[in-house]
Amino acid sequence: MRENKLLSLLNQMTLDEKIAQLMQLATPFFKGAKEQGQITGPMAEMGVTEEVVQNSGSVLGASGANEIINIQRTHLEENRLGIPLLFMSDIVHGFKTIFPVPLAIGCSWDLKLTEKSAEIAAKEASVSGVHVTFAPMVDLVRDPRWGRVMESTGEDPFLNSEFARAFVRGFQGQDLTTEVERVAACVKHFAAYGAPEGGRDYNTVDMSERELRENYLPAYQAALEEGCEMVMTAFNTVFGIPATGNKRLMRDLLRKEMGFDGVLISDWGAVKEMIPHGVAENEKEAAYKAITAGVDIEMMTTAYVNHLKELVEEKMVNESIIDEAVLRILQLKEKLGLFENPYRGANVEREAEVVMSAEHRNAARELAAKSSVLLKNEQILPIHKEQKVALIGPFAESGDILGPWSWLGSKDEAVTVKEGILRKTTDLSVAKGCDIETITDSQVEEAMKAAEDADVIVLALGEDSEMSGEAGCRANIQLPSAQLQLIQHLKSLDKPMVAVLFNGRPLDLHGVLDQTDAVLEAWYPGTEGGNAVADLLYGDMNPSGRLTMSFPYHVGQVPVYYNHFNTGRPQGAPDAQERYVSQYLDIPNDPLLPFGFGLSYTTFTYSGMTLSRETMSDTQSVDVSIQVTNDGSVAGEEVVQLYIRDHSGEVIRPVKELKAFKKISLKPGETTNVTFTISEEQLRYHHSDLQYTSDPGTFTVFIGRNSKEVTEKTFTLTK
């Protein structure tokens, strides 16, 4: 259907039909759904009529080819103009085959495998009838108290941008029209949702426009440059105005400046939430502000269907604004091929073949292993297969390792740690030891008995999945005290102890890192988590994950992140007085574990760093090279990280910024030369007037295994 046909269709629609296209309702509203579309209870309270349902444009949360085909068929029979529905869902880190949570995926530093994970999620979703996923979330995160850090890839704008591109490529492919086993991506949450005050979900965000542009917008821009079809508004305020009603943010910045011409959707209920925010007195004003700001689809509130027609009749809203929104929705439906094939990729037989296939589970297992980060190892790991292992902890036999936003994932189908280890050895004793937040004498007794003959104790510890994700904010980010007590009881046995952690945020690891001999951060590793953990514990995979979010020494440091600014009185300056510097009196300034940190079963040595020139201009570049050697006895992967510091800018600049990285694989004794090219563009930043340019002067380039352990050289930019 060409553009003129879409315009012809738009011209045939009544104003009521147009407005209904802007309404997104949950699956139970629709006939053909498992719940048969009966409008009762809370749905009736919303005031949604059958006519609105018949003319609505999209569905939230439907699953399964059979159900979606039934809903679409029934809808097309009842919709006057035969306009198909869009089916949208939260497919964040897997559809049915669940991959690690995005924060873990970020720690893989593996863009190809990340893209593959999104491609697999899209394949499973599309054959099950889904057209759009509400992913990727590209919000920059610096506060581990916020539960949704698990849904981001970390604290660095450059790295987040690279992952944003990989996810969009994986979900959408090259051409949504011809590649029916892909889905449209919806980048979220625009904008700056990852910076709520106090790390508390839905809370106020207040930052300068320069900070917004410098650190928070790049990943959204990267997703848009990859062709991301949709954007979701954030719950928070930006410049003092809720994002969903923020005309400057959405029409001026997102659409005009950043060039987005796709569909803009509110988050769940966000249009009506402008009332408690205090910028709208009622639903009518909320509808006015949202449509004026450019929000095309209202998710799960009824401000549009109840008030837009009235606003048009009162000439407060020009009908052309509604036409623009409807046309964008029709264009996406056309791009997905829904007018020619309203069932798109939905196929019951194909669904049974594709979903949770062995190929998909193998990919999930690989990514789970590469996303895990070895935080400590006192020559305990890998475990030898002849060693007797005691597996103890609330996650020893738990399937609750999928993490939040694992919508259709099954805990019963997840491979537990016990099941994974039993594929490596049969010499295993198992005890729960404690629950997530409670511990009893009998549980301790059982754990001590299980461990008494063991050569190695493996502790499976962490957060219940409800302690993370949306609305999963925590002020205390240590492990629950019951689990710390369990560690202390077992430590009295004086046996080697390995802690395996399942969680969705960086933790304060006091009581774990200092009390055990090895620590493996597995995050929420997904469906194949138990197999991946066992692969790592037994050395069948060599840990290669590196942290993309700093682990705080104490929650009182938060937010703590590597690319911070210096101060006029920095700690450690040569002429600093002991007391009168920027510091805490009771804890270090530095995090417990820095950005980029991670250990391996082998060791890598960096040497011979060189620059191709010490002075560069706007038209020149500098090549930076370094020798990396695998000094150990096993093959391994290393993430070689390049950082730059601008020593004197028009505004203050971070102490270092990640600008490039390469993940390399080396055999024992092998050496390779790793080269990066630095261009003038990489030295640019947003000045006080928001211009994005570079300044002449001195720069330091750092290369190393993490943001702390680096080798450095200086060069000069001339203009």
C-alpha cells in the first residue's frame, strides 16, 4: 500500500475512528483473546466501549500465534475499514528463551552475540504473532538503588550507544517488510529515566541540558540512527515537565533535532499521570498536553478517547495533529506488511519448531557465560571434577534466575545451578542453607552437614527477582543479612568457598568479597543459567565478562561512576591538604570494583604502548598501539579498553572517558598488537553553549584491562 493509499484510508476514517487508533489496550479487552474480550471490572471502570475496542490500533501483551491470529481475525471482521491491529509486548531479554538481563549482556562487551540474542528474541516473538517489542532500554544508569538498572547496559554513554545499535539491528534486521521473523524495536525511555533522585522509580529527574546531551541522549540517538521504529516516553520529568507532555522534549528535540519520524508511545498510564505530577488538572488537559507534545499512542489510559474529540470541536486541537499521529501508526503497519498479511509471521507450527529450540538455548548458554564476571579468585577456580562439591544457598535449586522482564520465560524450564553442576560431576551434596531473607537453625544445621565432607563449597546467593526490576528499588544494596549469616556459619569450617551471585544490580559486597575465596557475578543469567555457571565453575568456559557499572564500596557513595569530574580540591593532588579535599572521612572515594573490571583464569600483560604521532590536527588522527600477551596456561578473551582525558576544556571534563574497545582471544603464550585510531571527532563534547566541538590542548590516552589499571601516553590537538 503506497503513501497515497494510506492517505486515502485516513480520509475515510471518522474522527472517532482516528482517535481510537491512538488507543492501546491490553489483551483482555479483545474478542478472540483467551479471556474472550469481556469488558468487566477494572476494564469497565476505564469507560472503554466496544466501539473503541473495535477501532483501536494496538494490543498490549498478547502472546501465542493461535491467540493473536484469533484476535486479529475477529478484529478485522468487526473493524469497518479492515485496519489490522499492531501487537506489542515487553520482549526485553528474550521471548521464551530467556537471555541474561541487559546489564549482564552489557558485561559481555560482545556486540555480535548481543545482536544475535535480539535476533533470536525477535524470531520467537514474530512466529508467536508479536510485531513490536518495547526494547531496548538505553537509559544511562549510575545509581544501583534503582531497580531498573538491570534493564540498561550500564553507566557509559559510548558503550550504551554501541549496545543500543546492536539490539536494534538484532530486533529489526535490514528490512521489516521482507524479514517477517523480525520485530519493530521501541527505544525507551525518552528521556533520562535512568537518573531518578534517590534511585527511586518514577521519581523526579533534574539535570542541566548540557548533561542531558552529553551523557543521556547519545544512546537514544544511536538507536534512532539504526532505524528504530518507535520511541516510548519516560515517566519522569525533564526540564521540570513530565516527558509525556513535554513539547520541547518530544517535538523540538526528538522529532526536529534528532530526526525521529516514527511512532511515539506513552509508557503505561503516563498520560493520565500528568494529573498527580501537577501539570494537568484533569484528563482533558492531560490529553491536550500529550497530543500537543506529539504522543501518538496512549497506553492503557483513556484521556484521548474521552477528550480529543471535544478538544477538536472546541478548536483547542487541530484535527491535522491527530491525522499526523494516525498516519504514523498506519505507516508502521504498512512497513510491517500488515495490510497485505495481517497475521504476518504468526504460525502455530513454526512456533512449536522455533521457540525454545536447542539452537536458541545454546546461544543463551554462551551469552550467559560471557556475561558473567569473575570478581575474585584465590586460585580456587576452576573446580576439578574429582573434587567433592557442596552446593548451598537459596539459589542452589531455584529457577528464579531469569530476572525481571522475562515475560514468557518459565522458571520451571530454567536450568538450575544444581542441574548444571550435575552435568559435570555426581559428587555433589546440596542444601538450601537459608531462604532469601530468613534463616533458621535447622537450615544452618543441614548446610553444615552437607559441607562437612566437601572439598569446595559453592554458595548460590542473591536477590529474589522481585527485589529488582521496575519498582524494585532498594536503599540497602547488600545481600540480605540471612545470606551473610550463612556465609559466616560456613566459613567456620575453613573450607574453600565460592560465591555465585544472582542479582540485577551492583551490590555492596562487604561480607561476601572479603569472606569467600572466589566470587562469580552471574547476574540473572536466563534459561540456561545453571549450565553457564557450571561451565565457568569447571573451566569449560573461561570468564571474560567485564563490569559495565561500578560496584560501590558503600551505598553512601552512590551515585559512583568512573567518568566523574574532578574538583578544585581533588583527593590525592600533590599540594592537597590532608583534610580539605573532596572525600569521605569514613570510606574511600573509589568504588569497591571499578568500571571495566573482571578476572580470567589466565593473565594478560600489556606492554610497549606507542603513539603514531604526539600532535594531531582536525584532519589528522593518532594511532595508538599496545602489545597484549596471554601469560597463562589456558586460552582466554580480554577486553582491551581505551579511555581519553581532556585536561582543559571550556567546561570541566571527566577524569577519563571510554572511547573504544576491542575484545580479543589469545592462546597461552600468544601476543598480539592491538591498535586504535583516535580522530578529532572523538575529542568533541558539548560546550556551555551546547555546541559540539573539540578544543585544542593536551589529552591523555589510557589503555588497559579496566578503567583503573591502565597504561598512558599524552598527545596534543592543534587547531
